[in-house]
Amino acid sequence: MTGAQEWQGRVGQNWAAEWERTDRSFATLTPLLLDAIAAEPGTRVVDIGCGAGELSIAVAMARPDARVTGVDISQDLLGAARVRAGDITNLAFTAADASEWVADGASPDLYVSRHGVMFFTDPPAAFAHLSAVAAPGARLVFTCFRAASENNWAAEIAHLLPPSRPAPAAEFPPGPFAFADPDHVRRCLKGWRDVSFRPLDFAYVAGSGSNPVADALSFFSRIGPAAAAIRTLPDQARAAFERGLLELVQSRSVGGRVCFPAAAWLVTATADNG
């Protein structure tokens, strides 16, 4: 599980240092999300879990008359976002937990997020709060991963790992695949109606450049389940895992890129707060 403490610590630091490669991993998904956002009205836009700011920046540039706020709990990621944003005047970044954050001024009329909504400790309370502080009938547009079994980069890496004890049972465990089940997402979206799901399939780009295999191995050593394994496994198990990871990455290297099939939901909803 990846929760708030991890994002405020090691995980957030790693993602901030690796923002170029993490953005690249979503490079074929982000335009689909931006197209969906472009179809929605909104002049007071909030990017939930904005990370290093790619989505916030794109929305602000596409809507010069809108006010865009990126909200994230990681100071490291926000530092990267602010540097990237430069002097875009209609964009601001705020360090806060979106489940408690309240806008300073007019209420948001559009929430957006690229894979930033799956880490709330109490998702129903978080989404109920976001609805309560939004403008009447505000819209919500976000992406999240579908099942790990549909995301080969995760499923195939998990297959290389030694068996582990199951995590303690939790009603709403945070993590990258926490929103894979639409029925679960509907239960989480308290205060929202007209919830819809559109499946998006995309290529998860893990490596590119002059040596895409080495690039992908470096990326996986910093981000995701492989990074945790390399950091925590005993020496012998780690060596076996790294051999398997190399073979996996080599098998996915085609045309100067290392890519894996990936699967997401595009979720939209309307605030039931009128």
C-alpha cells in the first residue's frame, strides 16, 4: 500500500526526481485525459494529487481565462511543479491534503486528476468533502488504473517477486490499483452522481533513448514495486529478481522503447450538491 506518509517521504522524493520519466510512462494516456477535460466547462479548476504538475500546466495553458490550482501533499513534487510552471500567471500550487483542502475564494467548478485519487485514507469522506466545497453541479474527471492483471508492467513484475504475506485487511486500502473495481469507486464517490466509466488502453512507456533497456531498469529501480523489492529483498532474492527483471525488460524492448500494455478508467461525475 502507498499512503500519505510515503508520498510525503521517499515515494514523493523519488517521483519528484523522476518526473520526466513518470510523465513519459503516461505519455499515451495524458492526451486522452486532456481531451476529456477539454469537453468540460470550468473556470476554477483543481488538479487533485497534481504531482509534478504536467496536467495542471496543460489545463492552465489551454484555459488562459481559468484559475487552475494544483493540490498535492508532497512538497518535493510541488517544488518540481513550480519550477516547470515558470511564470504561468493563472496557475498556483498548494501543499495540502485534498480531502481537507478548501479553496481560498470561489468554489471549484471542475476537479481533474491523473491517477491522483487512489491514495486517500478515507475515500468516501474525501469525495464527500470535495463535493461539499465545490460549486453546485461541479464536474469531476479523473483517470485511475484498472486491475493489476490488465497492467502488464505491474502483473509481470509481481510474478517475479517471492511470495509475501497478504496485507492487513482494510476497507479502503490506498494504492495504485485501489480504484480498479467500478463498484468500489461508486461506493467511494459519496456526494457525486452520474458516475461513468470509460476504459482506456495505453502503452506504459518504461524505457527509451539510446539504451531503452538500461533506461527502463533505472526507472523501475526508482519507481513502483520493483524499486521496493530492490530496496528490501535479501541479497540472494534480490539478485534473482534483478535477473528476471532484466529478462522481462529485454522482452519488451521494441523499436527503441520498452513498453507494456496498460489499462485505465476514465471516470466522470457530477457533484450532487445543488
